Amino acid sequence: MGNLTVEFFEKTMRNPVMNASGTLGYGKEIESLWGIETLGAYVTKGLSAEPHHGNPTPRVWEERNGMINSIGLQNIGVDRFFDEYFPYFKKRKTPVIVNFFGFTEEEYLACAAKIKPDPFIVALEMNLSCPNIKKGGISFGKEPGAVFEIVKHVKGVTKIPLVAKLTPEVRNIVEIAQAAHEGGADGLTLINTMPAAVVDVKSRNIPIRGGLSGPILKPIALRAVYECSKAVPIPIIGAGGIMNTEDAISFFMAGARAIQIGTATFVDPYAIPKIIRGIGEYLDAHGCSGIGDIVGIARD
Amino acid sequence: MDDIEATIIQNKHIVSNYYTLKLRLSKSMGRVLPGQFVMLKIPGNEVFLRRPFSIYAYSNNTLTLMYRVVGKGTEILSKCPKNERTLVLGPLGNAFHIRKTDKYIVVAGGIGIAGVHTLIKRLGKKASIFYGCTNKEELSLINDMLHLNPMVSTLDGSCGFEGNVIALLGGYIESTKGEDRQIFVCGPAGMVRNLQKLIEKDRTPCQALVEERMACGLGLCFGCVIKTIDEKEPYKRACKEGPVFDLWEILL
């Protein structure tokens, strides 16, 4: 099989495929099915400076062609992750992207500052979909000005490359991408889940409000990758409804340099290894020497 | 663990909205422990997340599930014909821990019987079984364990004790006071809460098999949590740390 290796922020990854944050637990959970080193990089469950308990159930709901989750960012905190889980990835020589969040700017800064550079940390991935509790609960990621500010401030406390993960629920995602770039972001992950709700007609209530993911998101994500990769020069990680190899290839063609797989893993826990193999086969069949040969070819 | 190809060899309606599904697996699932479950792909393209089902029985690559139609997934499943192909991931989750004791008490309500069925098979005559359901017809769910003389209750009083199974259990708990007992329970949350209240004073050792909506079944998504007394980390995954929990550690 052809060479799937990619360089990301001067680090080498075996392939351009990652899990989406929060869809592969703390990493070890998949061990009985396939090796974590299969991944180009493992993206951590969203971590915060202090642990979070998360939301009551129901936390997951299936919709037509999509899934809604309301996990509530449950996590053990960044310190415990590095004590208990990070050594495992180093031992398995698996690069890590550390997804993190906060509900105030201080929390983002505190979390980012706690993460020390390491040969196995490729980047920090900043979840910008969180509500800013000091600004009436509006997400950090909704206004270009706020995005510029928080990215710039986080860049000030870390030497690790910073990837901003953007919410699709904005007026103009290109504007947000540009603001993140100007703030100093080294890359973007496009896109996070879309806020959504379910009405249960039988019980006449709303059992869940949360983030919509899955196949229904794919065209929205593709458009974001396409538009933003035209507008900013930093690498883009595509995410949103990638269920199979063809979906994955379409994200590269739209301009993504890497991809993340989330909901597909719940449908088929072998989706990630299957898609990695599929990308290799695609490149071989089309005489490509690497993924770079197809990145952006549908766009340019 | 492999994603195992399976063929439906029987999908039988039992009574009201209860069914049993027999699957022939293309290879062995390995050792199955009482309390464990599988994630089953619902045939067709209408729903895409797998659904969790307790392992009702398993031997020689034949897996039996007992299920109740509760939503879209199980409704589609109930209409699947023989020979339909699907996928099974399992066995998943922890298991009932059987400690040597004088008295084993197994309590189940409704479809909860599916969760304790392999446990009952394991305990055999050593188990005192308490089963509660809506009416006489639904007692056909425990047809294969009548020789174990289960105590039954029906809400409409059409057979056995009239009322809920915890009220029926109350007398037995009283009469076996002081004995070393171990209780296993699987049923609706209200029933398990009532059991908690019934044995609150003695805090009789009890393990509860819980049910939650799941997405992955593997501990990946943290979707199926149950609240526990652990103040530092209250929400535990039903699929990973469970589905069997110490009754005294969960908050229902």
C-alpha cells in the first residue's frame, strides 16, 4: 500500500486519519478491537483544567441520518489525563492531539498552560463551541472578534501548535476561520456538531438538546472545508459525517489535510481502520504518491 | 473482539410486544458471563446506531435475545424475517458477581427477565426467583423456568400475587431475615427504586443490571451513564463499568 504518511506541524503521522474528540473514550477502550497506533493521531476527549461531571441522561439520541449527543463534556480533567493515560500513547508511539475547552477565558488559558510540550503532542485542539458563562452564555466561537482574542491569548500561554475547532452555527464561518488565523491559530478543525433538539411527540416534551453529528452533517462540513481552505493558508482537519472511504476522500478533495471520524465508529467500531485502508487503496488505484496529490483537487 | 456476522434463524413473537430472536453466528463470541450484553445492528438502513440487548442465552454459536418493542429500532427488528443477515458485537460489559452464600434471590420485572436469564440458568435450583409482569399472558416469558418454582406477581392480579413484585418480595425478605442473602435485580427503574427502599435498613447485598440508551456500547462515547454515589466521578458508563452495579452505589 502507498505511503499515507503526513507531516503535521513538523511531526510525522502515519496517516491523516484521527478520531473526533469524544468518540474514542480515553483511547484504551478500543484496545480489544484494534491498536491505537492505527490512528494518525489520537484526539483526546475534551479536557478541562478541572474535571467535569457532565449531563444527566438521556445523553444520546438517534435522528434520521444523525445523532444528537449531550454528554456535557464529562472528563477527568487535564491533570489526570496526563498522569493516567498519556504514557499509554507514548508507549504505543501514537501522536496525540489534546482537545480542550473552558467556560471562561481563564479556564481555557489555565488548561492550555498545564499542557507541556512533548514529542508525542502534535497540537492542542481548542473547542470553541463552549458557552462563555461570563458573557451570557454565548459561544466563544460565534464572533470573529471573540475568536481572535481567545486564540491570541491561548497562543500566549503555550508553545504547542494550536488548532481551533469551529462551530458551524455562525453567520459566516470563513470570517471566523480568518479571525482564528489572525489570532495565531496554526490549523483549523471543521466542523464541530450543530446545535439541535428532539421533540418526543408521544410524551410531548423535549428529551434532548445537544450536538448533531453523523451523515446529515457531511455536506455542511464539506462546504466549510472548501470555503475556509480557500480563505486561510493554515492546514484544515475535516470532520462531520465521514462514514466511509468515499466520504473521507471527498474531504481531502475539498481541501482538508487530515480528517476526523466520529459517529461512524459507533455504527461500526472498525470504521477507522477500514477507512485508513480504503484511503491507501484509493491512492494506489489512482497512482498517487501521497495524500497531498488529492488535497484540494476538487477546489482548485 | 470481532464484529461477528450473524443470520436470523428465528424471530418469534411471544406475547404483547415481546419477542425472542435467535441468531446463528459465523464464529464464536467466546465466553459469555451472566449479565453481559451485545450491540446488534438493526437490519436495513432505517436506523444506523446499534441497539444493546442482554444475552438471553448463548451456546454453540447460537445467540438468543429476548426483547420488547419500545421504539423504532426494535420495531424494525420485530419485522425482520428469518435468514436476514446482521452484525453482532459482544459480549460486552461486566457481569454479575456470584459470591458463595446461603440464599440467592433473583428479582425481575417485565423484559428485565432477559438480563437475568443466564444468571438463573447458572444458579438453577439455588435461586429463589421473583418475577413481576402486567398480566397472566406475559408469564409465558418465564415458561422455561417454571420448574424452578418462581414466585410471580401480576399487576392485574390475573395470576399469582396481585400488585408489584417488590410488595410480593417483602414477605420473603422478612421471613429470611438474618440469613446471608444476595439479591440480583433487573427491571424498570421504579421497581429497582422500590427494592432499594424495601431493603434499605439491612442494606442487603444486591447487584442491579441497569438499562440506558447507548450509542457505542464500548465505553467510547459516555452516552449511557448512570449516576452513582462517587462524588468525584458520579456518572459511570452502563456499557463499561456496568451494566451490573452494586445497588448501594447507584442513585436512581
